[in-house]
Amino acid sequence: MKTLFEEIKASIKNNYNQDRSFWRPVLPWGGVFTIKAGRKAVSCTPLYVEIRLKNTCTIDGFLMLLYVILNENENFPRELSLHLGREFVDCFLYLMDTYSFTTVKLLWIWDKMEKQQYKSEVHKASLIIDLFGNEHDNFTKNLENLMSTIQESYCSNWRCPTRVQEDQQRTININPPQEIPHGNLIRLAVDELFCSRIELCEEHGYNKTLVNRNPANRDPHLTGFFQHSSFRKKRCGGLREFSQRIFCHGAPPFVVLNMQHWKSEDLAYVPYNLDLSDHKYLLEGATLFNKEEHHYSAAFQIDGHWMHYDGLRNVNLILLNKPPEFLLLSSLVYIRATEK
């Protein structure tokens, strides 16, 4: 029996009649999971016999990308097991390959998400779980310490109040540059986050102002009083040297760049490869966000062929003629290049 990934690859290879859609739905929006109620279930309070999922697009696209990534390299399942757990990875792949899509969503919700990250309520005999929100809150932030990075900095001014600093981040948030320079904006923004650099220290300390007893500086509002000593905030003025940002637990199999603050006009060119902490990463896919519908979809490539996934469509997996437009970008997903 072929796996889902093998079926998708076969449909790309055998695309003779120009039918660019996959033959069956994959990870459709929402989902209903029926509970086989036994004697113990009847005594439960509150009683429900099915679970209904709503607004699952905040995890659907990333689950599709995760499945493709795990099948791209035979070593990736073992590596991701160190972060996500071996049992989770094995169960995730089994459920996807057996088309148990509602169950695979419940696996993510109950194994990786916190209770406060989603809304749930019992309506009649159904437990309704609503995942409306942001995909980075519902997925990216729940990847354990997979993408954790750290960067150290040191100020040249020995009077600096925080001379040595350490910046640790669990996700990779790429902010657009304040000024629009020439060149690849995304690559420049990534380099600004990861590369070593030197800049003026922005820390503020207190600078003491001594009493000036010159009669010319007498306070006109207070007879007989001179300007008194005080402390005022002053910028450090030193040079702060930032080290290269590195991954805390080694280079991960894939990284997700949070691009939700970027405007479409700044996304004219998306780099197909990036250098992150001395490792080369290749573009694997992206998640896209439609603001009007508040809906997420995803695009990814298999063997150089781009596909678009949208759980709301009846035919939700379509082979594209060319790479997708990245104008409605929410995130970029890169996989680590195989060392030759």
C-alpha cells in the first residue's frame, strides 16, 4: 500500500491529461471525530459523543508542510523526534498515511497545544474546539525548542548598565527593514538577525549633574537657592558588538520565518536559499494569509513541482504551473540542505 506522499508524487509524475488536482481531499477544513461511547462514557459529565473542529486552517497548512518535510529526507523523522517526540512523529505519519485527518489534527491539539490556545465548549452532544486565531500562535510557537537561537552582545563602555547581554528567541521573527535599501530585502533582514555586527549601544544609564554655585546660575524662582545636583538619563554612547546568532540545539531540519509584518510590495523577490548560522537552507514552502476571509492556505514543492493546498476547497490539493505568488505571505519554510 502506497503512502499518501507516494500517491501525491505519483499523481505529479502521471499528470498526462493535464488534470492538476489530486484525486482525493487531503486535510479538509474542520473535522468531526465520533466517539464510540461505552458504559464508562455514559457516566461522564458533561456527556458528548463527537468532537467537532472549527477554523482549523491555523494548523492545517503547517501540518501539510510538516508531512512533506518528514518525507523529504530519511533522517528528518529521527531528528525531529528529538524535539517533538518519537511517539508523536510515528503517530503523525501513520495517521496522515491512513487519511485519518481529523485524528491527526486532534493529535496536534492535545499533544502540542496548551488549553488556553483554543476555545472549547459542549453544545448538545458535541465538544466543539475552535482554533480561530493566528497560525504562529497555534503552530510555530508549539515546536518546542526546535528553532531556539541565542545571540550575545558586549558593550565597549565599561560604565554601561547592561554591558553583557544575551538574547534568546524560540521562533524566528523577520521584521522588514526600517529603511528600504537596494537588494534582496528578505535576505538583508535575515542577515540583520543572524549575522555579527557593531552598532551604537542603545542602553541608558544615569549621569550625575553636580551643583553649580555660580551666582549667575541662581534659581530665579527660589531666592537663595542654587541649581541642585541631580541624576538624569543619558545614552551609553559605547559600541555594542553582537556575535553571530546560533541555534541552541544545532541546526534544525527546517525553519519557519514569521513574515506576517511584511507588506506585499516588499515581497517582490523571495530567496530560494538562505545561509543561517553557517548552514544552507532551501525554500520548501510557505503559508499564505487572506486578510479579507481571515483564512490560511499553503504552498509547497515536491521534486521541483509546486502545489497549492487549501482545506476549504473541495479539490484542495492542486499542482501549479509555476511558483506561487508570495504577496499574501504569512511565513516562509526552509529545509536544511543535505550535505554532500
